[in-house]
Amino acid sequence: MYFTDKNRIKYFKTLIETSIPERKKAREAFYLDLFLQTHEGTIWKGSSKLLDLPKQERPDFLFLDENGQQRGLELTDWVNNTKQCRVNQILTDIARDICIEVQKTKHINLSLTIDIYDPKKWGYRTRKEFLDYVYNPGVKKLQANTKTIKKVFLDKILNSGDITEYFTTEQVEVKGQYFKLTFSKSWFNFPEFHINNDSMYWTNPTTALQKIINCKNTKYDSYLSNCKYCDLLIIYPNYHTGNPIFSETEFSFQSYFPNIFLLYWDGEDISVTKLNTSRPIDSKNAPVL
């Protein structure tokens, strides 16, 4: 069931139980596990064995295949780099810290959803204002600093009375900005948190993906210093970013990586798209695959 899904529990444990320096590697290990749960990931791995190497970074993971050769897998996020998404990232960190504090002080596993009020959604009066909301939704800036927002939210939750299995909703104002906090005891016996703030979609997902691949292409030589060849796994973050579900496989991406996979997880279902790739046209100094 959705509220007892082992992946969801593992995801929130990864965010809550790991320190900041360890969190990046813990997240990567979580997404690797998701990938290997899929049909595509199972085929990709085959009989290869994951090598547990301390502080392995370039690439993120190394496997030993049946021929005794090391193969690499590099992971990277596909983040819609907008101001709205930066707001979501900050609020996600705030929600995480609040869940930890409530667990510590009240011994309760909290389920928390933060909605941020978008004035454009309710305030448009003209066609121009309506189109601005439709094509440019979401809040782009927080009007108070992280410490202030966290304190106001936490005080509101801790002073709301008993936290039960029933949802409590509180309206909160922080320096002229309005939020809605919806919270209860977690239904799957572990803290969870969600942020609701719209963001713009990529108008051209192939261009956005190619930029990510281009960045990793420049580092491909360094990955090959530790393995025979290396593949790339691109991940949708588990907070709303406005990214589209990319399913088009006819487009060919310019890549030095032999295989590129796109991993999507919505908190329950996992899907993987294998992207079509071709060697970059300007490949005079490209590594041999």
C-alpha cells in the first residue's frame, strides 16, 4: 500500500537519519536501489556485482562484470532550475528539520504538507494577469529567512494541541507571505513531508536533458580512469519541479556514455526510460567506448 511502501519509508529515512555530509551519497544509493528494482535496471546489471568502495565518487558506483571488468554508473539529478524550485528546495529542508524536531520533542512521527499561497492564482483580474499566472505559476521568493520561517512553522505545530491521526490545518503568515500547514501523525509510522508550489515546465525537455548530458560528457574521461566504461542515470527529484514525464525515445542525444537511463519515481510507481544516444559530432578528443 502507498502508506507502507518500503521505498517511501527508505526515502524519508535517507533524508532524516543521515547527516548533511552523508546525505548526497545516501540519496544516490537510494536511487540506485530504485533503478535496480526495475526491469531495465535488472537487465543492465545482469550478473555484475556492486563494488562497495569507500568514498567512491568518479563515477558514483562501480560494478564488476562477469568478464572481470569494472563498469561505472554515474548519477545526476534533472532539476528544473527555476526560482520556484529553489523555494521548494528550501521548504523541503525546513519540513525535514520540523519533522526531526517534532519526533524529538513530542515523540511523534509527523506527516506534514506545506502549501504556499500564490497571489497570482487568486488575484488576476485581466487577461494579461491570467496568462501570467498560467505560463508563470508558483512563488519565486520567500520573504523571510529560513530560520524565521522554520520557527514560525514549528511554533504553530507544537502549539496546535494534540497531534492525532486526523489532519489539522493551520494558516500561517510570515512577513506578509501566507502558507497552509496540514499535518497529522504519519500513517506509515515514519515522518514524511511534501511541498506544494507550482513551477514552470521545461518548454523543450530534449534541450534541457542535452545540457545535463553535455555537462557529464566533459567529465567522462575522469570516469574512465576507474572503469572500462560508464553509463549515466538521470533522476527526477522527488519534489514538484515542473519537469515533464519524458517518454520520447526517437530523439538521439549526443553522448559519450554508451547508455543513458531516465529514472522517475512518484513516491510509489517507478519507471525507467532508456534514451537513444549517438556519439557527439565533435568527438576528436572523445574517449573510445
